[in-house]
Amino acid sequence: MIKLHKIVKKEEIEDLKAELKRSEDQLQELTLTKNEYIGTIEEFNTQYSIRLGNIIRKVLSLKRGIPYRQVIQKVQKFDEIKSNYQKNKIEYEELKREKESLEIELDKVDEFDDLYDEIYYKLQEIKDRLAKKESDLDRSRELIKESKDEIKRDPAHQEYQETKQEYEEFKDEYNEILSEDRYDISSEEKRELKILFKRGVKLCHPDIVEDHLKDKAQIIIQELNSAYKKRDIEKVKDIISHLEDKNFFDTDDSITDDKHILKLKIADIKKRIKETLIDIEEIKDDESYVTIQEIDDWDRYFDEIHDTLQEEYDRLKEELFKSI
């Protein structure tokens, strides 16, 4: 009876191990699918920026310039008022210092001395100028506020701020993409790279290694993703070769025989499978992915978009010159 119980227990443990392996394989395949979808979107966006970035930047620059032309006079008026205010403020501070100096000097002179009258009248003149300058500053402050509010309320200024921000954000993103190292590879090499990448992920993905190896797996998967993004086939091959030679994540012999732990692991993997399936469906429903799937020929699509943007650029350029 005891021997039969041990056999049943062993079979149950082996069944749990087999279920764990199947779940890990399923999670790995789903993760690869998810990464492939994300990779497709990233690659499309990268190609979009490389192929169309320059003309988009030029269009955005003109879009920024047209509303600026409409508010430039108000901006110049505001700058002039503000500049005069700063100049008057400096003069006001100088007069204040001169007044304080004269007051100190006056205290040291005998009030019945002729010099006292000279300093006194000079001090009164400075006080009158200070009062006038203070009045001018108050008026300038009001004018600055009014001019600033007028600019803020102007729809053209709001449009300028929006187009300016859009231009700056795109320029930064575009320059960042241009600065990235990327290898030019053929269609055949792209297919080879994709196969190699899948092979590498299967060897080191953090989702399917033991807990104590997850940090090391995360570092290696980041290196693999970076090499894949750069289309560096040789680097990807080196990473795979390194993993296979060292058997970094070959942990089959260390799989536990504890039924409770195995069940917990299976439950955790199944939870991640469910989460990954949800992620995949969200990506497939994403507007960007749907659009990409509808495009049969990326080159032709980018050429058509470029022609459309060129027409818009020519139209905006003509509109801008008319406003000058």
C-alpha cells in the first residue's frame, strides 16, 4: 500500500512537472508573439521617422511660423514695454541709492550752513524724480499685464504655442532616432535576424528561468533586444553562442519535487499567460497596429505620405510668404 502511494505521488509530481513545462512553453511562445507585434510597431515608427522625418519637420516649422507672423507685432510691443520697464527700474534703483546717500550727507551738515541748502534742494529734486519714476513704473506694470493678457487671449498665439511645442517634441524624437546605430540589412537577413532573435529569447527569457537567475536573464535579454533593434546580426549570434556554450539557464535538474511549490509555479505561469493574452489583444486592437496591418507595401505607403506632406509644405510656404 505504501509503495503504491509512492508510485501515485511520483506520477502526480511528474504530471505537475510536465504541466509546468507546457505552461512555460506556452508563455514563452505568447511572449515572443507579443514582442513580435511590439517590434513591428517600433520598426514601422522608426522607418516612418527616417523616411518622413525631414519633410514632417519642415511642415511643422512652417505651421509654427504662420501663427507667429500673426502675433509678432504684439510680441514685439510687449518686449518693448518690458524693456522700457527694466530700464526705468534700473534708473529708479539708482535714484534711490542717490537719495539715501544725500540723506546721510545731509545729516552730517549743519542745517544753517549754505551747503545744507544745496544738498537739501538736490534731495527734494531726487525725491520728485523718484515719485515720477515710481508712477511710471506702476503704469508700465499695468501695460505689461494688459499686453501679456492680450497675447495670451489671442488664438494665433495659442496656436503658435501648440505648434511650437509639437515642433520641438518631434525634432527631439527625430534627432534621437537619427543618432541610433542601425545596420542596413537585406530582406533575407531580416528573416534570419527574426529567427535568431526567437532562438535567443527561448534561451534566456526572464519569465521562464528560476527566480535566482531572473536578474541575469533580464540583463541578457536587454542586450539581445538592443542588438535586435540595431539589426546587429553578429551581436545576436554572439549572445546565442554564449548562452548555448555556458548553459546559463539549463535548470531542468534543479526542478523541485515539492508538489505545493510546483502548483504555485504553474498558477503563476498561468496568470502571466492570461495577462500576456490580454496584452496581445490590446496590441492587435491598437489603432497603430491595425493601420500597419492594412499596409501591403511600406515603401509605397511612405512615398504616398511624403508626396502629400510635400504638397502641404508647398501650400504652407506660399501662405507664409503672403503674410510677410
